[in-house]
Amino acid sequence: MKIAVIGTGYVGLVTGTCLAETGNAVICVDINEAKVHQMQTGIVPIYEPGLDVLFHRNIAQGRLSFTTDLALAVKEAQIIFMALPTPPGGDGAADLSYILGAAKDVAGLVTEYKVIVNKSTVPVGTADKVQAVFTANTDIEIDVVSNPEFLREGVAVEDFMKPDRVVIGTRSDKAQKLMAELYGPYVRQGNPILFMDERSSELTKYAANSFLATKITFMNEVANLCEIVGADVDAVRKGIGADARIGKRFLFPGIGYGGSCFPKDVQALAKAADEHNYDFQILKSVMEVNEKQKTILVDKLLKYYKGDLKGKHFALWGLAFKPETDDIREAPSLYIIDELVKHGATVTAFDPEGMKNVKGLIGGKINYAENQYDALENADALLIATEWSVFRNPDFERMEKTLVNKVIFDGRNLYDLDKMIDLGYYYNSIGRKLIN
């Protein structure tokens, strides 16, 4: 099939590349000329494991191409995916200006039937708004379909190629047939394509992410209580995770959720509820707790240093909001850095992939190290904000020689408590016994 993808951000690029991998002819469109030129010359603009292999293979096979020419892409495509940003506005509601603007542009270019697919995460009712834009600007028949993405950064290629489910919102038999044909190769093992109306599809995405964010936040609250009452959150996590009704996933405590999806989607769903005069109390509590959890390591530092961090120097391992990505959007590390600097401390950070983006965002506000051990030079303590694999089995003897003090504040519970006792570290983690 011939596919156009408008927008080459994280979702758009993964979607376009993976659609090309099953034999479709995909043309990706972006208004950023420099970025398009970069991709045309074989440079992948984001870090996502496994994406580069599919990217280069499909370019070489002529199935994947990039352009700034929207008219060309619209003319060629049977199905047009819109993978455009929907940033939160000042009131928390999703900003649809990019999507509605693109819809108007496409409406002026269509000359025959097309399926227009909302791939972005959008509020309930967006498909109707996009349909209204086409109705107002063209007499050509089109169908607007809602097809939310469920891609986890770090494993997005696997998620797209082998999805748990594909959710498609449409009431059009013609569009349903085309979308079923398009996604058929990805669900050959029997996972479902779930067809529903557009509004249910749109709400499904928000509800899924909000539920997962709630699960994470609940476990963080449990972890905080464990510290107060002297329980071990790892034991509690295993105890409740063994219940099939609850499940093992998303029960690992830490320093809050971040990234491009959970914060924005929880906020947008709560805002949508407000607009319909419904007080979604759980989501409001989730946002409030998560905001506090992001800087819980700083609270622990203040307690340890008796409220005075001025002149202290800290090493920070991890900047990305999660491992296997360079995405720093809403990363807890950024909130930690802000608080440390406000309290007069200095920071040297290391992250395998996220440092370039952090430098672009905050520049010289902190120092950056070439490797994780260089970050420890002259540091009064080590803080861990991202659970990269490279941090899981470090050379503790080397660390001891480099750190000023054998002090670790671990926001991701990477290390075994008994081992830290044996090594003689002060080790403060989340929801577990303090090793002192």
C-alpha cells in the first residue's frame, strides 16, 4: 500500500519505518528542511534501539523516503497518517493546532478518496473536528480514523511490529477494510485488531496511559509508606504482583514517571473531564503525588545534610526519563537538577544517550562527564535517576576511590541491600531499609 506520514517526530518516524518494513511504500513529510535532508542522507534523528536497522534497510530498498513536499505525499498515498505534536496548552488541554492546520492543508490537496489517520494522542472528539475541517474545505470523500499508538520508548520497534493490540476507531466499512489489510501482517500471531467508534478509540489511549501512571504512582506511595513503617517495598511489590488481577508490571517504585506520554496524557484526560464538569479526583491526586516524587531524592539529601546543600557537589547518573532513550521530556533528573542548583549545590552528570539533549536545554547549568566514573570526581555523593543497564553492575572499588564519601542516593533501587552493607556504603533507596 502507499502511505504518507505527516510528521517525523518519535511516533511518526517509528510508524513510517515500521510500515515500510512490511512492504508498503512510505513517504514521510516534515516542514523542517534540515531534518528531512538529514534523514535523506541516512541519519536517524532520534535514538531508539533497532530503528536504525529498519531505517537504512527500507531506504536502501526504496520503500522509505522523506520530503518537505506535502502535495507529492498526498497525491501518492492511499492512507495518510498524521503524527503531529499535541503539546499541553497553558490550561493543560492538548493543543490541536498542528493537527487541524495539517488537516486543512491536506484538504486542499486531495483529489480522490483517502483515509486520514490520527496517529497522535488526541482528546475525545478530535476525529470529529478533523472531519469537520475536511468537510469545510473539500467535496472529496475522505474518512477520518483514530489509531492511537501504544509505543514504549526503548522498545518501540518491537511494540509496533508485534503489538499487544491495534486499536482503530472508525464507523466506515471502507476505512475498516483498508486498515485491517494494512495491520494484518503485524497481528499474525493472533493478537487483536480492535475496531470501535472514533471517540472510544481516542479515550482508550488516554485511559491506558492514565491507568499505568496511576499504578506507578500508587506503588511510589506504598514505597514512601514502607520507609515510614519499616517495611520493604520489594517484598510488598512481589506480594501484590503475584495476584493475577494486579500483575507484576509497573510496580517498581522510583522517582516518578516522565517522558512524552504519561504526564501529558494524564493532564489532558483530567482537563477533558473538567470540561465536561466531572471531577476526576484520582488523576488529580496522581499528578500531585508524581510532582512531589520527582524530587524525593532532594528531600532525602536535605535530611542527610541537615538542610544545607550549599557548596556540596553531586554526581548524577542518568538524565533520560527512562533507559534506552534520549528523551528528556519531563525527566525527573531535570527537576532534581533545578532543586540542587537552587540549594547552592553543583552537579556533574552522565547519561549514555541523554546528555546532548540536556545540554541543548540547560547548557552549562551543570557539568557533563565522558563516562559514569568521571562524573564521580570530587562528588560528595552519587544520585541515580535512570536505570540504565551500565549502572547496574559498576566497579564499586573504583567508585570508592573516586567519590569523596561512600554515599549513594538511588532513585531506581538498582543495588542489593546486603551487598551495600558488605561494601560499607551509606545507601538510601526508595521504600527500602536505609543502609547506614
